[in-house]
Amino acid sequence: MPKVSVEIPQELLDDLNGHVGDDKKFVNKSDAIRTAIRKMLDMMDDIDRRHGRIND
């Protein structure tokens, strides 16, 4: 799997870290970021569909 490096504000990283770990929503940061990207892309596809930019 390819690796991607990003710079994010400390506040965003601190918030992300609050959701990662044992008994939390995500096992690790990569899992959290992948999930967020998938969700964002799904939302963008929904918006594009509503505006007629995507035909299924």
C-alpha cells in the first residue's frame, strides 16, 4: 500500500489522537485517516450526483 505524508495542525492531530487506541473508534491513525478519506469521497460523490455531475 502506498504511503502518503501530510502536514496537519497540532490541534487536528490532538483531536485525531483522541479517537485512536484501545477501546476507541480506530486502532491506529492510518485507519482513522483512511476512514475519513473514504467518508469524504462518498459525501463528494453524493453532492456530485445531486448536481448531475455523476451518472450511475
